[in-house]
Amino acid sequence: MEYLDEFLLIVIAHFFAVASPGPDFAVVLKQSVQQGRRNALWTSAGVGAAILLHVAYCVLGVALILTQSPNLFMALKYLAGAYLAYLGVQALRAAKPPTSIKDNNEGNIEGNIENDIKNKTVQEEPVWLAFRRGFLTNALNPKATLFFMSLFTLVISPTTPTSVQVGYGVYMALATWAWFSMLSIMLSRNSVRGFFQRRGYWFDRGIGVILIALAVRVVI
């Protein structure tokens, strides 16, 4: 119970950080709609695993090096911006899907959604690629780096044992994975996927614009 107050502060700060829309949310939304639940869950696992990377360099003191090396931190920002811009350009270049035959009978709406999903032009990607996409999106996000640097310097006391700090990190990784897994399950429902896939051409471009805007925001 000695570190309960500190842990509760971490829980609150982490909740607001993970719940705020950003690159992680944009990527999980894209994967949920285009690739489906299984793929999106692996992307969410990648995002959660990246939290452990942030925790590791903070616990090991690498974060201190980043704070004292503006050039290194700027390089991280440009690398993150380039990766998000790459994902955005990929989305903008997505081919326009063929027009599916729509049945006006309300009773066949669910069947039409299934056909739209099966006839999608986006090729299903391997789960390791989905995991890597989620991992890199979070790991290269300089705003996540700033959040964890602030957390481990301002909220977590220097006297807190390393084992306890690692425990905090494991909690945040699991909580992040659970949050985005929940979003993946909700966003990959047939009704949601069907809605976006019927507008897939514009959905791809909307996500592309958002990712490029996030890339600019990260760099600036």
C-alpha cells in the first residue's frame, strides 16, 4: 500500500493519455475496418508491447539522455513523422473498390455487409505485420516518449524501487492493450465495417489525410 497514491496518479494520467485520439487510434481504426478483428487485435498487441519499450528506456535512464540531447529527440520526431506520413500515403493510394451490387431488401442488409467485406480489395496482411505496425506507431511517437519521460521524472519518485516501476510499466502495457483491443472488437463489428467499407474509397483517403496531419503535428 506504500505506493498506492503514486499508482493511482499513474492510472489516471495513463487513462487520459491512452483515451485521447492519436496515431494509435487512427491505425487501430484503419486495421479494424480494412483487415478485420483478428488483425486489429494483433495491432493492439503491438501498441501495448511498445509501452514496455518506453518503460524500459525510462527505467534504464535512457530517457535522461534524450532530455539532454535535443538533436537525438528531433531525429526521433522526424523518424516518427516519416513513418506516419508513409502510412498516410499508402492509404491515399488505395485503389477504388468495385461497386458491389446492393439489395434493396432490408432483410438482406447483413448479407450485403458480409459480401462487401469478402469482396474488399485490401489484401489481408500477416499478423506479424499487423503487430509490427502497431508497435512502430507507438514506439516512434515522440508524444508518447514525452509522456513517459514526464511520468518517470515528475510522478514516479526516484526512490521508488525498480521492481515497482517495472510493475507500473506492465500495468500500462496491459491497460493499453485492453483499451485498443476493446476498440478493435467494437470497430470490427460487421455493421461498423460495412458502414465504412461501403464508403471505403473515401474512408481510405480520410484516414490518409488524418495520418499525414498527425505526421505534421508530430514534427512541429
